[in-house]
Amino acid sequence: MLTLLYYIFDLVGFIPAYSQEQIVNVVMMVVQILSFIGIVTDPTTKGIKDSEQAQGYEKPKE
């Protein structure tokens, strides 16, 4: 998505003040912070905590 946006910017002659890599780094940092505080959750389980099965694991499945 970001690559497409930069491609469109290039077509119209707009040069962003920040590189694509800088923007990706900021977005990744924000997602990591949101995950750390519990805002981003596992979409494969109902609710905001692990399933009963996952809570019973001693170590991750291989």
C-alpha cells in the first residue's frame, strides 16, 4: 500500500519529506506499542485473551 502511494506521488511530482523506510519504521513502532499495551489482539481467538487450549501449553506447538 505504501509503495503504491509513493508511486502515485512520483507520478504527480510530489516528493515526500520522509523516506518510505522511515514511515514503515514509525508504523511498525506504533503497532508494537499497541500490541504491548493490549490494543492489538490475536484475531484467531474470541475475546482479548488466548484460548483455553493455548493457555494450557507448556511450550509453543511446533
